[in-house]
Amino acid sequence: MPEPIVRLENVFKIFGSQPRGRALELAKAGVVKNDVQAATGHVVGMSDVSFDVYPGEIFVIMGLSGSGKSTAIRTVNKLHEITDGKVWFEDIDVQSLSGTDLQDFRREKMAMVFQHFALFPHRSVIDNAGYGLKVKGIDKVERDKRSMVALDLVGLGAFAQSHPHELSGGMQQRVGLARALAADTPVMLMDEAFSALDPLIRRQMQDEMMEIQKELEKTILFITHDLNEALRIGDRVCIMKDGAVVQIGTPEEILTQPATGYVAEFVQDVDQGRVIEVHEVMVDPEPLSASTNLKEAMLQLGDRAGAFIIDGDGKPTHMLTAADAVRAMVNNIGFAECCRVDFETTSATATLNTVYASSGRGMPIAVIDDDGRLIGNLDPRHIMQEMGRVENLIDGFEREVFM
Ligand SMILES: Nc1ncnc2c1ncn2[C@@H]1O[C@H](COP(=O)(O)OP(=O)(O)OP(=O)(O)O)[C@@H](O)[C@H]1O
Ligand SMILES: [Mg+2]
């Protein structure tokens, strides 16, 4: 195991007029947040929080509103004074920093992205992206060069000279990400950075961030209240409740070995995409015969999104989609000409989240066995339905706890 880059040791954060008084004493004795508040009128922001973040990992802090996520991330660059404990950045005792040392530390070691990233309306996208560099005193030429690299990374190279009002919300958030990337700090702190985006854009941003992270080997401390997001992007996930850490583990550990009833309840039904396997959703392949005509093939398709044609060994060779068949019918094209050879395949034991992206193209996916033989037909609508069911569950869940 490498040395952690960020380490919190038994950190307490009490909000109130006398943070180091009785409230801290009670919190240290293990009294829970609500009881401390009832007894002292002080709010426990963090209670005995310890975790290590290792270089190059995406460490996600996940929890409901008020669980202490933002407070925790803010201790890392000393936006908050802590009440007790230690915060380390490598061998720097973060709490001991002040004045220009603290400013330099914040600038050089970490960049931050928030939920609603404020851009300067009168500055171009490239100037917005390079703002952190400007503050560092880096000249315009170098600034633009590095900003451009960052904008390219987030897919906004072509918009360098645009102004924020010309961009969609998702694009603006990307500029925020580019600004953090351009600053070229070893650590990125991201507090609900994608939470305001709609689900598809959000997923795209998650994917891009994971790509970028792989390429640049950044350490990312990412906060979300969305368990699905946490499990999707986190190398490790830290679940918080009432200011305390409930569990730290890999997504698999959280899902399969929830530490407490609270976590178990959280994960129950929530992330089916990871645990539902393809064979649970696929249907019998009912392949089309190769020697048929278009009309006959359409009858065989029925209401399926598409079907496959197999060879003598039972291996899929072609796919006919319902959309292609209709188009061919209209344009008087023959059966053989409207079949495709570019189809996706997967295995019966793959999990649904691995095929979610390709289901977006609306084409069926061929489920094959180890020998390449067709054993199932995976309809994109069924994947969407299954994943949609999951999202509804999460939505319902969030409504339940937030309202
Ligand atoms: N400046 C403050 N003064 C008083 N209490 C605060 C302050 N900041 C946070 N708190 C309290 O500390 C607790 C943790 O807040 P925090 O903002 O860290 O939660 P969070 O997990 O980030 O929630 P959210 O998902 O809503 O952003 C909450 O009970 C909150 O009311
Ligand atoms: Mg917060």
C-alpha cells in the first residue's frame, strides 16, 4: 500500500459557540448527533471521522443531506477549522497552516469543483478555465496552452472563445472541471459536482471524469448523495451518517458486505444494474432463418427490437433490427441487404451496467456462450426498463428521506 496522500485522523467538527466544550466531550463519548444537539444546542458536523485517501484513487464520500460530507471535504483544504483530531496532506499538518502558506497550499495541492460552478460571465471559456492559473501568476501564453489542453480533455476545445451564457448547464459544469484540471494539482475535491446535471449528461460526465482520472492519475475526493454514482465511480466509498463514518470499502464490499443495517437498507434494491445479470433479462434468441424474405422476417421479429441470424455452429452472424426492416420495406431493399454484421455481444453472466451504454443505441445485443453460440437476445428496452426501475427506486428513496 502506498502512503496516503490525504489522511483524516479522528476528526471532530462541532458547530456552535463553544465547540470545545461539553458537545465535544459528548461526541467523543459516542453520543449521537441528535442527542448532542438536544443536550448542548451544538451541531456535530463530524464525529470521529478517519479515512485515508491514496494517490490516484477516486475516493467517494456518500451520505444523505446533513451527514457531514461537505464539512469533511472542507477540512482537507482548511476551509473549516476542525475541533479535534488531525488532517494530513502527505506530511503536512493542514491545521497548522495559515496566511500565505495556507494560500500556497490550497493553490498548489488541490482544485475544487462544486455543484453550481460559478463562471465569470464576461470572460471567455478559455479565460474561465485558466482562472486558477492566473491567480497563480502564470502568464497568458502558458495559461492558454494549459487551459486548451484541459478544455480538450472535457470536450470543449471548440468553445474556447465562447462565453458562459452560450453554453448549456452541462457544458458550464465541464468548464468548471476544466478549470480544476488546468490548475494541475495532485488532488481534486469535487462536492456534488455532477448533481445538478440531468441523468444522461451526468453519466457522460462520470465516464469522462473516470477516463481523465485514468490518464492523469489524479487523486479525486468526490462527494455525492447518490449511492449509484458513488458505486459507479468510486474505487472506494465512504458512507457517512450523522457526521460519522459508517463504512469504508470498495463498491463490491459495500454491496455484498454492508457493515450495518443502515448500509444494508441503503444498498437494498438500489444498484440493481451492478448485480442483475444479463441472463435474468435476456429472452430466448429465436433466431431468424437465413433463407427467409423481408416480410417473413418481419413476422418472425414480432414486437422485438431485432433478432439474429446464426450459422451452422449456432453463432450469430447477422442482425436485423425492426427499424432497419421498416426502412428496407419502405425503400424496397431486400432482406439480405438490410441485415447488419456490426452488433454487440455479451455473456449471460455479465452485469447489466456493462451493457447499459450500448443499449442506448436501441439495438439488441447478442448473448453468447463461451463458444460464441447464441443463447439469448437482450432487448435494449428491457435493459432500460430494468435500469429505469432502479432509478425510480432511488428517486423514491431520495424523496422519502429528503422530504
Ligand atoms: N457553518 C455551519 N454552521 C452550523 N452548522 C453547520 C455549518 N455547516 C454545516 N453545518 C451542519 O453540519 C452538518 C453537516 O453539514 P454538511 O454541509 O457537511 O452536510 P452534507 O452532507 O454536505 O449535506 P448536503 O448533502 O445537504 O450538502 C449539518 O447538520 C449542518 O447543518
Ligand atoms: Mg454538502
